[in-house]
Amino acid sequence: MSSNKMSRLKDSLSVRLTFWYAGIFVLSTLLILFIFYHRVASVAMERTNQELVEELSEFADMFADAGMDRVIQEMRREAVSEDQNKIFFRLISTSGKVLTSSDMSSWGHIKVSPDHLRMAINENRPVLHTLERTDGRHDARSIYGLIGPKTLLEIGLSLEDNEEYLLHFKKLGLFLVPPVFILAAFIGWFLAKQALSGVDEVTHIAGEISKGAYNKRVQVQRHSHEIDQLAHTFNQMVDRLQALIQGMREMTDNIAHDLRSPLTRIRGTAEMTLMSTTSQSEFEDMAVSIIEECDNLINMINTMLDIAETEAGIKEFIRESIDMSTLILDACELYRSVARDKDIALHSELPEQMSYQGDKAQLQRLITNLLENAIKYTPEQGTVRVILEDLDHTLVIRFEDSGIGVPPSEITRIFDRFFRGDASRSEAGTGLGLSLARAIAEAHGGSIGVESTLQEGSVFTVTLPRKTATS
Ligand code: ADP
């Protein structure tokens, strides 16, 4: 395997998780085995202790019933029957002198422990202790206890069986480590693959998207919570990217289609003037008309950019506390003279004060665009009314006019960029006012709706929720 591949494998999260899992699993298994081993060892020791205590008590009864000779006879018999290499009996006087014992030739030299002996005499109870052997023989458990007047019995029981049993247990534990590690690694690998399958999917989908498949999304709600969160955020990011790309496409389409005609117009005017005009004043008129057209063009391009940025959510959003009543009242004052020129009655129904958190400059544009349209598309002697209400924590602004209305065939398109109704072409305009108004309302978490009857009038309703206004 190349060093590159090795280092990639080392860095792989699945491999690392597998090793962590296997390591923790093996350590836990060893810990459990260790606790179990100690428990088994102490139970075995308790059983040995009990055996010795019972044996000692039987001999004490025998001494009381049948005397010392019977005890000596019985201890020799038992030593033979139970294997003299594994058990010994010694009768000891209270002064520590060995009176007699079973055959202890295989036990080597075992001294009487004066401390334990004294304790057994003074406290008149059996005293247990472990004979630790340094001569290569197995350790033994020994008990001292008084069985008759001035006579003690010591019974020694080899711990060979216990040690062998525990050694098996130890070997089994060590023998289990490699298979347990391999098994844990398999389980760990499987679990890591399962847990990270969502990440693989995100990587796979990201690869496809980078090749142009923008409609691909990661499936959510099939993995763990964290992976689903990742998938959800990833999908949101792709949605946003797709919206931005879509916005850019529309923008380039608009530039291609809608900016071409004013440019052609400017060029035509200049060409015509050059070909047919000689007087200074006509050149001046041409210059004025070109400047006007260029201003319109600049205005259009700026509005287009504003719409694109507002829709994409990248336009700076300055949230502040605004009094909407004042904002609408100011706009009405601004357009009052235009309305008066057309003999249009401009009314506003506003509460004294209504505060709202939003971008003041953007909301000003929204209000002026809709108010300007209402006046522009209302014939002379008509009526325009602006109404502001607070309905269930939502600000509602209605722009009602008695104007030309929107034909049903156009009503779904009036919010499209550069759309201008057939009946409105005689009025000045760019076809961008409603698109911008809608983008601003949506940037505040709101919307704009329209109801219209041809030749009777229109109602544009802006709803702005108070709490969900977002940038
Ligand atoms: P513009 O007013 O510059 O044409 P807008 O985007 O503001 O562009 O409006 C798009 C179209 O919607 C208008 O051309 C017009 O046909 C229609 N419209 C907008 N407001 C009204 C209204 N109050 N009454 C009737 N038609 C309207």
C-alpha cells in the first residue's frame, strides 16, 4: 500500500472510530474479566476458609467425644485419603511444640507461626492465614484452633486447585483478547460505516452538485440527528446557491432582453441626429435626450441590482424601530401634489402611531412604489386610499385605488421583472417597481397580494409580520 493511501486510511474517521470502539470494547471486556476474576478468587478463598473452619470444628468435637488418640488416628486417615500433598494436620501444644502430624514430607519445612498460635489461644477462635511458599511449591491456607485443653490443631490445605482454576481463568481471558478485538473491530467498522453513511452521501451529492446537478439533495431523516442536521444545513445551502444562480440567470436574461431596447434607442437617436442634423440646437436636444435615456438606464440597472440583492438576502438590512404611520404619512405628503395635479383624492387611514422593526429606507421604497402606481394608474378625479392596520401581530397596509385595474390575463405577471401591462405603456415606468416592492416585503418576512377589477380599481395588500422579519 502506498504511503499516501496509508496516511489517508490513518486520517479516515471510520478507521479511527473503529479503533476507538475496538479499544474501548476490549478494555471494558478486560475490566469486566478482572472484576470477575477477583470475585471468583475471593469466593474460592471463602470456600477454602469455610472448609477449614468446619474441619477444625469436627476435630474439636471428636477430641471432646473420643480423646486425642482418636483425633490423631482420624487426621492421619484423612491426610491419606485426601492426598497428603494437598493437606496436612499438626497437633501443637500451647507452648508451640509440634506433638504429632500427618505425613508432611512433601510440604518441606513449615514453621509453626507463633503469632497466629498466640492469637488462636488468647482469642479462643480459629485463626486463618496463607502460607506463602518461596520454594516453588503452591501456597497453602492454614488454620490454627484450640480443639482441647492445651492442644491446638493446625490444618494446612494446598491452594493448588484454586490457583490452577484461576490460572485457567487468566489464560482464557488472555486467549479471548485477540478474537474480542477482531469482533469489536468488525462491529466498530460496521457501526462507523452506518453512522457516517450520511456523510458519504453528503460528499457524493456535493460531488454531483459541483458537476452541475443543482437539483440534487441529500435525503434527511434516515441517519442520526447530527447527520440529519448536516444534511439539512447542506440542503439549505444548496437551495440558497440555486436561488442565487437562478437570480443571476434571470438578471443576465433581463440584461439581454430588456436593456437592449433602451440602448438601441439611444444608439438610434445618436445615429439619426448624426445623419440628418446639422444645427447646434438639434445636437443639444440629442445630448439632452441621451442623458435622460442614460439616467433611466442607470436607474433601471440600479433597481435591478437592488432587487437581485434583496431577493438573494445579501443587501445590507438595517433593522430599526420605525413608526409606520409617519412613514406612510410622509409618502402621502410627497405624492400629494402629483395627486392634486390629476385631481385625485388621496386619503390615508392611519393609527396615530404604529411601531415596526424593519429597514426604513427599504420600506420607504416599498410604500412609494405602491403609492406611485396607485396614483399613476388611476385616471383623473379618482380616489386613492392608504390604510394601515395591525391584525394579529401583522401589519397590513392596503393601497386601494379606483384606477384602470389589472386584466386577469396579466395579474399573475405584474410582479415579474420588467413586466408592464398593455394598458400602462402610455405611462412612464420600467416594470421593476412591483418586483422590488415584493422583494422588500419578503425580506421582512412578509408578502404582497393584489385584487383587481378592470376599470374599477385595484387593492394591493402588504402584510408584514412583526416577529419574523428577517434580513
Ligand atoms: P411600472 O409601473 O413601472 O410599469 P411596476 O412593476 O410597478 O412597473 O408594475 C408592473 C405593472 O403592473 C404595471 O405596468 C401595470 O400594468 C400593473 N400595475 C401596477 N400597479 C397597478 C395599479 N395600481 N393599477 C393597475 N395596474 C397596476
